[in-house]
Amino acid sequence: MQHTLEQFFRALRAADVRVSPAEAIDASRAVMVTGYADRLLFKDALCSTLAKSAEEVDAFDSVFETFFARDAVSMPPPSDSPQGEPSQEDLDQAAGSPLAQAVLTGDAAAVQQSMEEAAARAGVAEIPPSTRPPLLTRRLLEGMGLEEIERITANARRMPDGAGEGLANRLEGARRNLFEQAQQFVARQHDLYAAGSAQELREERLLRKQLNADGGVDPVDYRLMAALVKKMAKRLAAKYSRRRRAAQKGHLDVRRTLRRSMAHEGVPFEISWKVKKVDKPSIVAICDVSKSVAAAAQFLLTFLYSLNEVVDRMDAFAFSGRLISVNDILDDNGVEVAILKVLQEIGFQQTDYGRSLQDFAENHLDRLDRRTTVIFLGDGRSNFADPRLDLMRQIHDRARAVIWLNPEPESYWAQGDSVMHRYARFCHVAKQCGTLEQLERVIDDVLRSYVPH
């Protein structure tokens, strides 16, 4: 049964339910206490140790009902066959094949066991999603002993005077039924394992998709990528939302140690070390929402606004010609709708980085302090206007860090009207960020910078 539980854990992971080794051990111990006889109790024991959110509970229920379904094989009773019950002579001719014996007698349990054993030997659960289902079905049936049934059927049809016609017809009907049952079994295995693998492959492709590619992002991919961004943010939030205090080993807290020792007659049994509070990140995002980088800006804002548990304060600004605060627009409409409203207000203007930096410096520069990380997102193309490097220097000097994410390759940063190479001098980090994978890596680095090593 332990092997079955391990396969179930694999199916849960494929359905995006995180199961750590420790949680798998806890689930196995819980099942040892509850046993397997009571299906509902067995399910509750697994759910309570493995599902950690409402979404995971829903996914767990679906996987459990699919994985532990035992109605995959349905064998019609022999009495329903047009030829009636098989004779002893028919059973004797099929004696060399346990599978033929099982289908002739309508033993569904034996067929089910044979199918599961053959699936384990063939590694059906390990087959990559690119493998065609008909091939898997045939491989599964061959592992069960289908060739023996086909051999017995052929021999029965060669018997003189049609003596084996009844046996041949019974086995031929059983063969067709086995194909149907095997197809259902393979489809169930695909739903449990391969569907999750296929989703992972698609997500990997979308993680590397260029956000500023010609033609933009396909609407179907856009929805999937938005969901992927939220999943990435949730992963980082879980990583960095742990207790925001770090012990400084080696620095004794004398006062706290003495205070605790009073309960032990002055003997310092409980040693206290000095700790320092770790500040949550304060982020200011300044996004170019011109047509060439609007998609990247929307994904960045989606990412940052999904980090509520980790980010102490997040101020968002958008510009093309002039710069405006978009905090209220984002709060009232959500990131999905906000970009469209921002474009209606300031979009379709000639991009002017210098004018936008002036707007920020005149109205919002006091938002920056030594706890603030400023994240610019844009291609640095200012249509040959004054880039206002003096304002970039002020932002650099006031902020904790200035990070510039540019969807264009670095080889383009000094070409045409790009002044990115000049802005980069006033950035702590300036790098290409044209994919979701690169975006996650940069945000991870920002959050990590607030955690003492």
C-alpha cells in the first residue's frame, strides 16, 4: 500500500498540490492509525495532512476520487453473452491464460488487478505526455496477456465443424471490452500524471516567452501567463513571509538572559541572543506603458501587487509622456483592467523619460528613503528628448537601490534614441528582463536583499 500512497503523492504534485517529504511521512503515519477500511476516514486523514488551502482541498478531492476509483473495469457477466455460460471445455482451452479465464468467468476484480500490475510493469504513470494514448493502451493490454487471448481465439476458429466458434466469439467480445476498459484506464492515468506534466511544459514555454515580441502576447497565453505570475508571486510570498526577525548568533543579550535566569535562582539556563528586526521591502515601481513595453509593465505590476504579505508599501507610477500615480486605479480595478484605464489617460503619447522623471521629482520624490527600492521598467527610448540624468542621480542617492528592467537586449541600449546606457550609471542593477522567468529572478533578488545573511 505504501507504493500506492507514493503514486498518490505524485498525482497530487502533478495537480499543483505541494507535498513535501515531511508531509508525505505525516500522511503515511495518519493512514497507519486510521486504516483503509473506512473510505471517508481514510480520505479525511490524507486531506488533513496534505491540503493546506481551500484551492488545494478542491484539487485534493478531485485527485482522490480519480485515483482511488475502482470502477475502471466493468466485465459483463457470462450469462449476458449471446453464447451463454462458457462450457468446461471452453475453460480448459483457455487454461493457459489467466486473463482469458478471468474474462470468460466475468471476474472483474482479477482483470482490475491484472491491469494495475501490467500498468506498474509498463510504467504507464511514468510515460511522458507526448506518448500517444493508443500506443499506451496496446502496451498495457500486451502486459496483461492480450496476445494469449488472441492466440486462443485464432485456434478456436480453426477447430473443425465450428466447434470453437462459441469460445472465439466470447473471447472476441471480451477483447473489445478490454480495449474499452484499458482506454479508460490510460485516460485516467493521463489525467492524474501526464496532464500536469503537459501543463508544466506549457508553463516553461510561457516563462521564456518574450513579452515585447512582435504581435504582442496571444490572449489565451496572456490569461495563462497572468495566472502563472500570480503563482510565482505566491511562491515568493511563501518564501519571504516567514517571521521577519533574524537572530545574531554570537551577540549575547545580557539583559534578557539575566531576566530569564531569575526563574532559576540566577543560573542562566536560558541564553538569549540579540535579534534585529528585518524590514519589509518598500517598493516604488515606475513603469513605461507605451505600446512596446505595456505587456511587461502589466505583468510586473501584477507580480508586485500579489506580494501583499511581503511588501510593506508599494507605490506604482505609469508614464508615456507624463507620469501619474496609479495606486488608486490599481486598487479600484485590479491589474487586469487598470492598464487599459491608464492607457486611456496617458497612453498613445510620445514617450518622454525626462518629462516623466521631472513629474516624479516634483510630486513624489519624498516617497524615497533608505528603505525604498525603486524599480524602473522601460526600454529607455526617449525620442531624443533631454533624459534628465540629474534627476536620476537624485533618485539614486535617496533610494536604497535602483533597479532598471529593460525588455530589450543590452546590445540595443545605445542604439537610436535609446539612452539606457546613460541611465544605467545611476542604477544599482540594470539588466534585460523580457520574460517572466527573468522577472521572477529579479524580484527574488530584491526580496532577498532585505534578509540579512
